[in-house]
Amino acid sequence: MVLLGKMTTYETFASVYDAIMDDSLYDKWTDFSLRHFSKDKKNC
């Protein structure tokens, strides 16, 4: 039954995350990423 508890926790987190991260925040994050992360550098 531990698995069931973990799934419930995930579902709760996912619903809160979806409520907070609306489309405008995704657009802002994309703009930030494109400005600050160079395409020619590899992440380590």
C-alpha cells in the first residue's frame, strides 16, 4: 500500500504544479532559457 500513498502524493503535487504553472509562466521560462543558455554549450 506504500505505492498507493506515493501516487496520491504525486497526484496532489501535480495538481498544485498545474495550477501554479500557467501558460504565461512557461512562455517566460522559455524566454529566460533562450537568453541565458547558449545553444553551443553542452550541459555537464
